[in-house]
Amino acid sequence: MAVHDDRPLLLMVRTGKREFREYLLRSLAPAYRVHVFTGVAPTWELDYVAGATELGSLLDVTAMAEAAQRLPGGPVAGVFTWDEARTLQTAELAVALGLPGDPAVTARCRDKLLTRRALAAAGVAQPASVPVGSLSQAFAEAARIGYPVILKPSDLALSVGVIKVAEPAELAAAYEFTSAVRHGALPDWRPQVLLEEYVDGEEISVDAAVHDGRVTPLCLARKEIGHPPYCIEIGHYVHGDDPLLHDPQLLRLLQDAHTALGFRDGVTHTEIKLSSRGPRIIEVNGRLGGDMIPYLGLRATGVDVALAAAAVACGLPPVAEPDRKLVAAVRFFYPARPDTVIETLAFDRAGLPSAVDELALLADPGDRRSPPPQGTVNGRVAYATAVAATAHECERALDAAGAALRVNGEPPAHHS
């Protein structure tokens, strides 16, 4: 006799790499019957999901909706993705199934130019920003805004193509760098380049759940930036007792940004600069954070971002009740030399501090990796996480992990 399973049916569009996303499915599996729509045969996911459907395309929303309506044990209670490239299709699928989702709002978050326009219309604090279609226009706008400036593509993620320009002599090379960015899955794609005011101060990110328009912060990460001038995110720190989580000005800015975008239901990853003139919105992404940030939040605070994201996808209020005050951190490592063909890659675990938490290898023998600027996210060869009572202990643990890593027998690249 079949056993009734009353866990809600949660539909997941793509899962990503095990090293970065397994912890999320591990959190979801006890509370939800997770069914995955994927473009390739599932492997590691099978330990956590109730079912999987391999589709020819995850761009065909009609086909996905028809497949969702045929799933056993339905109806689907919620749909979501943590894949930036599929946020729009996931929102369209949710609407087709009568579930929380808004494609127009998702597109507004996906495209930084649309984000800037919506925030500007509502008077939300942000950097000055303008699209530029030529080098001559870039020179004119940079002179108007004032150096330093930032160049970035309008619709990519993970700091790809982002560069700081300190003076006019650097602008031509920087413009070529950003304009040359390509999207591997879209051979005809070319970036819309944004030129923006450089905002001073520390950069943070906030993962938040939004239910019926109300924004609930889940975890706040402080970024570690390296490899100047390329604005590469090499790590993050999450403090379980971070005072910014209770800062009225920051919380109001976060709410105002979501209201300006029309974001009412879902999960977001908002990047903010704590400038000398107050906090400024850098971008709002319509998905949870990458780079292991939700994992750090779970380890540092006990708040489970995956469960909160699933709740709002199902039209329910999120639960975000911290039960600890630790510090958790991650750091990413690159090879020291451009175009390194990986032969051997390993951490020497002997003697590492007890604060070292996870060690992950991100490349296989035969893979080719490079440090920035040639390699950005795709140049990483490993990461380490640490959990401790203080940020200093985490930093020491991550330094030790980096010293214990060997790429073809050599230390990894220095990140400063």
C-alpha cells in the first residue's frame, strides 16, 4: 500500500554544481517533495529529490508548464530557482501554474539598467548610472560623472566584466575589457555597458525573503574583494550578531528598493555599498545568493535561507529566527599562472585549524584555469569555509587553508 506523503510538492528549475548547491537541497528534502526540471540527467541530486524530469530545453515555458501539470502527487505548491539565467523562465512558469511570480519584476532585477531606472523613479539611493554605446560616449559620461567610475555589463552576474577606472588614461582598455565579455550559451549576445559613479565604502550583500511586499532579511554578508582593479569577489563573511541587521537606515533602504521594483513575493540578493554619504543600492538580484552565502548564514545564525525561499515560493511567510551568533566565512582560490592546465590539485589537511569547515576542489585534471582578469568565477580552482567565534579566527583559518592548497605543486594566486 502506498504511503501518503503530505510534504508540499516544490518544483526546482535547475540545480547547479554540487559543490555550491548541495546544502540547499539537503535543507529542503525533509520539508518538501522536491521535483527537479533539468536539462541533463540528474546525478547527485537523486539523494535529495522525490523526482526529476529531463527536458530538452528549460527555455520553453509552455513545455515546462505542461510537464508540471502532469507530475504525480500534484498540484505543485511552489516553483523557484537559484540559477540567475533561469529566473525569468521560472517566474513565467510560476504564473502559468497560478503560483507566486512576476516576470516583469524579475526582468527588472535581471537587467541592471531597468533596475537603475526603477530605483531612480522612486528616489532610492544609488550610484549615478548611464548606458554607453561607444568609447567616445564613455569618455563624455565619465567626465560628467567624475572619476573614478565603474564599467559593468547590464545583465550578467558574479562581477563578470566589472572594472574600476581611476582616470581617463585607463578608460579605453577598461571599456574594451567590459565590451569583450561574452555569454557562453548565447553566441550572438553582446553586453550593454553601464558606466556608473564609483561609490566608496564597504560592500555588503543581503539575502532576503519577500512575502506580500514585506522584506525579511535572512543573512548579511560582508564582501572580501581582491585582484584590483577588477572588483573580484574572493570571499564573504557572515556575522551572526552583525549590527547592520538592525540598522534602521539600511532596512528602510532595502524595503524601499523592493517597493520601487514592485517586488512582492520571492527571494532576493541585494548588493549595497556603505558609502560615506550613506548606503547605496548597487543591484537587486531576483534569486538567493551564490558563493555559499546562504550556507554561511545557516552556519553563523541558524537561519535557513533555503527553507525561507521555499516558503515564499509557496505563498507562505518565511521563518527567520536566528539561534546562534557565530562568524562564518568563505574564500575562493585561483591558480597563480594564466592558462594553467590542472594536473594535480589538493589541500594538505594535516594541521589545519579546527575553524576550517569545508574544503572543496572546483577543477579536474585537464581543466584550464586562469587568475583574474582572464579568469573570474570560471577561474576558481577551490574554496574553503570557516566557522568560529570571531572574524579573526575565520581569517586565520582561511589563510591556513590557502597555504595548504597546491595547484600543480604551487601555491594559489595571491589575492590582494
